Amino acid sequence: MDRKSGQEGSAQKKVEITPAGDARQFEAGGRSVTFVPLSIKRRRYSKVLIPPPGNSNAQVKSSFDLPMIRTLGKACYWQKLLDTGKVATVTELARQLRLETGWVAEVLRLTRLAPDIVQAILEGRQPRHLNLHTLRGRQIEVPVDWQEQRALFGFEK
């Protein structure tokens, strides 16, 4: 037994990830193994996996984004409260919900989305890059025009 490390002569294993060309797949020990060349970049306090270059227009079936769906539901409910007169203003709504007015306004902007975009989100068919942060208009202002929204978010109609 090695006194310094406290281990019994075991060799340390080193794992190295390097981009090495195209993805490849093979069978190993009864399991299907797929190698995908990736790059890892540091972004402030996290690391991001960068996929290999390829066709960025490829259609990828996305999964359900539950936080985005819940927030869409909140937006529709809050808009209904405003439309029916149960709440007079966004400020009053925010006060009742004990939330910041700016955040309530951001969420309410989701009610301006094109119906087909909302339907795609509810069915989990939204493009991969479309997330709650993007929808709330923090990166870029979400246009009111539905055709412009479709072009911005990558929906082709």
C-alpha cells in the first residue's frame, strides 16, 4: 500500500476529450457506443459543450420544456384576469401576486406569441434554441408581428 496516496498500487486513469473528426458508432461488449467529437469551452462559471460543425438547419425534435409551458400557462391566466377586470392593471396584479411588476410584464408578453408557436411549445416541437429566456425578450425584443416571430425563432411556414 502506498503511504502517500493511501491506495494499493492502482494506476490513475486519465480521460481526454479531443475533437477528432466525424461522429462514429460501433458495438462494444453488447452495447452500442457512439463517439461524437466535442469541444468544451469555459463560459464564466460554467462549461459549454460545442457540437461538431454540421448542418445547422437540421430538424431536431425537442423535448417538453416544462418551465416554459408553466410560464405560458401563467401568462394566459394573468391575461384573463386583466381581460375580465378582476385585476385592473399589471401593477395591481404584481402586488397581489407579490411579484415584481417588470417580471409580470415580461411573462405577459408571452401572450403575444403566434398561436402556432405556442402550439409547438406545448407539443415539444420548438427549436432547440428557443427557451424561456429568449421568449421573455431578454436577449432581443420579441416582435409583435407573427411572421417576424416565426422567422426569429426558426419556425418555417
